[in-house]
Amino acid sequence: MVKWVAVWPHPKNLSICIMWGKNNLLFFLSTVIGVLATDLLIGVAIGIFVNMVIHLKNGAPMRSLFKPQIQVVREDGRVVTVKVKDSAIFSTGIALKKTLERVASEPHVILDFIRHVFGGSHDDVQAP
């Protein structure tokens, strides 16, 4: 027996996207609508494309959408700083993850986003 479940986004998810910024809401809704209007693969591709367009509109260089600018700096032999320039999005996530896995055994790791372009405004991002 098949149980049908509503696939429209939960209001809580929409409120979180609104809190993160209008661009994130646009990215979320375009992905959901793309999935519902076509199929899963095309819908996700639509969402990734919209995310890239948002980053380009916010000033990210084209090269940063496919290859992240990551620099690893060792300081005092105990502190490692991972500097990410421009944009870190879905398409560059694997490279960033591999870099962070290489330095995970270090006692102190600082993740520094230099002139980072976010999908929303810079005011939306806060340190924990």
C-alpha cells in the first residue's frame, strides 16, 4: 500500500529560509518547484543553477563557482588557518571538505572566509 504525503515545503523550512535571506528562499523555492514540475534530477539541477546565478549576481567570480580558492596557512606550528576566498557553494563543497579533512587532526583549526560571497547578505551569517 502506498501512503501519499504532501510534498510542499513545511512552513518551518520556509521561515528558516526567509531568516537566512531572500536569496536563500529563492534558491529553496526554485529547487522545490523545479522538482515538483519536472523530476528530482532536473529540479536539483535548477536549484544549483539558481544558486550559481545568485552568487554571480552578488559578485563572485566565475572561476570560484567550480574551483574554490583555498589557502592553508600554518602558524606557530600549532594553529592552522584555512582561508576560503570568493565563494564556497555546493559545486565547490567537495574540495573544501577534503581540505578540512586533511587538517582535522591539527590541535587548532581556524576557518576564515575572506571576501566570501554568500547567497544572502553578509549580515545573515553569525559565528556560533
